Amino acid sequence: MSKPGLILIGAGGHARSCIDVIEQHGQYQIAGLVGLPEQRHTRQLGYIVIATDDGLDELVRSYPYALITIGQMQSSERRLRLYQQATQCGFQLPVIIAPTAHVSRHASIGAGSIVMHGAIVNAGARVGNNCIINSRALVEHDAKVEDHCHISTGTILNGDVTVGAGSFIGSGCIIKEGVSTGKGCIVGMGCTLRNNIADCYRFIGHDKI
């Protein structure tokens, strides 16, 4: 039985990492990528960039599944826009979990989110829609990651942490148990966050960015 085709929306470096996870996940066949006009007809790990964003209405007629595969650092705006565009076109956005990751059966992962190699999502944790839980990140028990967040490589979210929608948590960060970030926050690489921060706060240690 053939696997359902999956369109990847985004054709940069993060897409390459997603391709590796999707191949090992094994439930979908990558049908092609959607990229910028100058990326058309180029390849990422052997898969062709077959369209730009303007072609999503046509692609959904042949391929019902899509995943947002652009990265997210300073802002979630582009990932959010593409997610909304894909869902409005009628794409279904699956959950992709690397076989090397561990997601508790008592946790939940929202539509269009990807859990990458070596990550752990523990019991009672909730991850929203269109999130990246990147390689070797830990989302501990009862933590909540709201929609459109990127939890970067090696990050530790301890128990009962809440990360507000559209936030970016940099590589190697540690967030203390029970601490919350507001929406649209950026926590810089390697930071330790011990206190709550408000919406749109940018934190690189003791000082704002």
C-alpha cells in the first residue's frame, strides 16, 4: 500500500532536518517542497522544490497533507502565516515524531508539530499546533508549549513550565519549574530563566536583547 504524499512548505536548512525525521518516521512519502521563486526546481536531499506559496491551492488537490518546514528564530510570523494559508487551502497537517524521540502516551501534540531526534515530551505535557520540538529538547511533565513555538536543540523545560504562543526558546536554555513566558517571547541561547516574563519580552540573561 502506497504512503500518502506530504508537501513540505519551506525549502531551507530546517527542511533538511525535517526530511530526515519524516523519512525515518516512515508514514508519509515526501511529494515535493514549496519554496521561494528562486528555489524552484532545485533539490533538498533529493526532493524537488515544485512550487511557491501561490501554488498551494493547486497542490492540495493532489496531496492532502502538508507540513510547515521553515525555521523560526526572531519571529513566528512567517510560520504562522504559512500554517494559516495551508489550513485555509484544506491541507491536513500531521504530527511527525522521530522514532528516536519519546512522547509519553499521556502527553498531547498538536497538528503540524514535529518532535525531532532525541527529544522527550513527558507525561502530562501539552504541545500546541505548528510547533518545533527540536533535537534533544526536554519538555517535562505537565509543561505547556502553546501554538507556533520553537523549542530549540537541547532546551530543558522543567515541570509545569508554560511557553506562550509564538515564542522562541534558544538552544541549551533551562526554564525553572513553574515559570511562564508570555506570547511572542525570545529567550536567547544558553539562558537560565528563573522568573516569569511578559508578552514579547526578549531575554538573554540578566538583560533584555
